[in-house]
Amino acid sequence: MMLRENWNDVGQGFHPVSAPDYLPTAQLHELQLRRLKAIVARAYENVPLFRERMDERGLTPASIESLADLAKLPFTIKTDLRDTYPFGLFASPMSEVVRLHASSGTTGKPIVVAYTQEDLQVWASAMLRTFASAGIHRGDIVQNAYGYGLFTGGLGAHYGLEAIGATVVPTSGGNSDRQIMLMRDFGVTGISCTPSYFLHLIERAQELGVDLRELPLRVGVFGAEPWSDGMRERIEEGAGIKAYDIYGLSEITGPGVGAECSAQNGLHIFEDHFYPEIINPETLEVLPDGEEGELVLTTLSKRAMPMIRYRTRDITRIITEPCSCGRTIRRIDRIRRRSDDMFIIRGVNVFPSQIETALLAVEGTLPHYRIILTRSKGLDQMGVEVEVSAELFSDQVRAMEELHHRLAHSIERITGIRAGLRLVEPHTIPRSEGKARRVWDERNS
Amino acid sequence: MKVTQISSFIENRPGRLHAACAALAAKGVNIHTLSLADTREFGILRLIVADPAAAKAALEGAGYIAKFTDVVAVEVPDDAGGLSRILAHVDAAGLNIEYMYAFSTTVGEHAIVIIRFTDADRAVAELQQRGVNVIEPVKLLAQ
């Protein structure tokens, strides 16, 4: 595909920063190998944990002679980030680190990630390519309703949107009525947020008598949680927009690791910066393209915090067929499950995080909850107990019944499963030490 | 003129109401009037007590939610049509009743109803203007 002057018009060529999306494969591999060698050397010289693991295996940076040699290197896992909290995996002195982000840390200590000035430029360019893939361009007014702060979503999307030349409306999360008012009054044409939050906005807009389908809004870029094709349909029909899935994780950079293009058939990984492998999560063997397994990512250009073979726990496959959009970088299937916390009920994959999202969407605060799976007459049932907090409680029966209804509806909307919801008194759900236990599977007992 | 009501969330299973009342008894809280609105799964307990702060502390100490709500104690003539006449005033003033229940004892010659209005302040003003006797907490609880 030729780079054209008028890349700002949808369907008329591409943004110059998106050029690596279209590199001839041989040239891409050459670039990847050059960057891989440099990043392995950088991590070896600056990160003691990585150096130790290399030494144990008798490896040095010189052991990397081809992309296939990546398979020799040790994996990095989430616990490594916790064990070296806060700065143990940094490869740059603090004087070169210009930004820190951190996870919400449901298990105590958060995961901390760092960026140099160059890292932020790479991240912004990856987010630019993400938005460009969704057809966003200069002249678009984009409402960014990802949370701003320690979470990578808000600022990650923000700088990508500014880089592409769109007008950013940095609303961050929450205050749905104001989100809808600004969307309408500003003539917003694009939105980026979590898919469940946007579903909530669609419903709230209906209650307020605002028909999103009649607004200039035409495109949504959604990520940070797994979402189904069913949710995509509801979003596209409910708001009259095109809804694109994006992928990313803080450990690698944040959003911007991969994104859907106009074909909406898999997510292109920006593999000139983030090199994907698929492994068998049990044997840890690398699987050929096309086979399903756990996604492992290596940051090829990250300076402050290189990640070598980071196990994402996300289950997907690399799509081998070329994409109709013309991009040469490879695609992965949409992430539908993770290897650690998912359960299957009536053939549907459900994640505790989806229940969490559903509960959060109702009142904006996450109540204490648990999921109880039972089997009655051969049919699996999902029960969700939600503790009533002082914030959720009302002295009026009607208000409590409405709360019950909204919570149950939100869970069904996001998981596609009708749950038996029970409101329970505070402190009645067992607390566990360390990581909260969310799922009680009583189907086999 | 408003009365502070305590309300609490009670799961609809054996022993929960008793445990809430036991928590109040242990702290010496005397319940003047109680109303329990129930659904299949849960109930909402509403109490009028002499010392709402003590009741709230007792319930919260036992792990219950306790919330203050302003309600209005209205004197009702103890004769046929007494309540109807009060409600006519409520309608005439355009006041919205969320729920109501009877106070357990009379004050002097009169029955008392506890009414949860959407807007308690406006209800007190409107009712007094129409000559309806709104009972002060001090008088109500001096039994």
C-alpha cells in the first residue's frame, strides 16, 4: 500500500506513523531481531533477576542469533513484578524514568511499571496506530472515558489521541450524566472506554431520553476487559457506531499492544515493538501460529522496564491468514479467556472480572461479592451474593428491589448468563487472607 | 419536629431479626416502635428509639447496617375517619408518602402514625400550616 498525502481521510491510505503495520515480512523480521538482541543485552546488563536466570541457563545476550532463539530465554511472570516491588525490574536509572503507573493491586502490593521519555513516545505511537486502525483521524472529537491516573488506560489513550491530532475530551471515568451531556453538546465522534461502561452509558442515555444513534458518534475503541461478540452487537446497534476491540496490559506498556482494524477480525499486534509467542501453558512449549495457547509477549523497544517473554495468562491464537486490511503484522484472536481464573457455565466462559465489572457498572463502587456455582437437575446455576453496604442500602423496599434488579440485569448483560442474585448482610461472605476468593464451585460436591 | 428513624437491612432467614434485637437489648436500647417491611429475600427493619445514636452503634457493632432517616410523627384523632382526614391534608398539600406505620402507643387521647415523606421538611411545614398536629420527638419518646 502506498503512503498517500490524504491519510486523514478514512479509507484513503494510512497515517505515516502506521507505516510499520505494512512492512514486508522479511524487513519486519530483520527489525525485530535487531531490537531483540538489543533488549536482551539491556535487560541482561541492568536487571539482576534476568541476568541470574540467564546465567543459570548458561545463556548470554550473544546466544540470541535468530528470532527462534527467543524460545531459549526464561519467562517472566506476574509474581516477578510483585517480588521485586517496587523498582526491582527497572533497567533505567530513576533520572531517566519520567512516568510510573501501577495496578490497582487487588492482592496487596500493586504492580509498578516505568517509562522513559522514549518509552512514552513508543507508547503514544502504538496508541496512534491503535486509533488509526479504528479509522480515527484529525478532526475527530474523541471522549476518553478511561480512568486517568495510575491506571494506564486513561493517559495511554490520551497521548495516542493527541498524537493523531484528534480533539481529546478527557472526561476520565464516572459521572455518566455529564458524559452523555458532553457527548451530545460537543458533537463527539469517537469514544474510548471499557465496553461495559459504554453499555452502561447507552442505557443511561436511553433513560435520559438521548438517542446516541442520532448523535455524530460513529466509532468506539474498547478494551481493558474481555467482551463478547454479543456485547459488540448490543453496542453497535444501541449506539449506531462501529465498536473496535483493543488489547494491552500495563506490564508490557498499557493499551496499544494490539488493535482491531476495519476488518474487525482479530487484533493486529504491533509486533515491531511487542513480539508475540503462543505457548502451551502446561508444557511451556512454543506452539506454531494458528494453535491456541497462552500469549507470551516480549517488549522489543522498552527501555525503563524491558519484559522478556512475559506470560500474559491470556488464551488466544495467532491468526495465520493475511488480513483484508493490508496490514502485514500478525493478528491474534480476541481474548475470550485467561488461563487462571475463568469458569465455564452452561458452555459459556465467565470471568470473575466480568461479574466485578457488572457490579461496578451499577453503583460505581465494588461491593463485596461471591459467585456460587451449583447444579440442580443437571443444569448449572450461577448464584451471585452481594453484600449490601451502607452506600447501597435504602430504607425503602422499592429502592432495594430496584437495586436488586439493576445488579441482576447488569450481570446478565455482560456475561449473557442469568444469575440468581441475592442481597446479603454485610460481613456474611467469608474473607480470605491474601487474594480474595471469588468463586465457590459446588457443582461436584 | 422531625423524628429520627433507624433502618437496617435484615436477611430473610431464621435468627437474623432476633440477633438484631438482641444487639439492641445488650446495649439497653428500648424500642418504642418497630416496623418490618419484608420481601422474599430480605426485610427492612425500621425502628423508633429514644437514643438513635446508641441504636446505630449497637447495630453496627453487631455487623448490621444502620441508617438514619427523617420521618414525621403525626397525631391522628382516635375516631372513625381520623386517619382519612389527615391523609386528605397530605393529598391537598401534594405530599408524597413513601411508607407509614402506626406508633405503638397513644400520646394522650390520640393515636400516632409515623410517616416517611419524600421531603420531611416540607411535610412538617405543610401539615402544621393545615392545623395537623406534628408531634415533637421529645414528647413522642417521653413515654
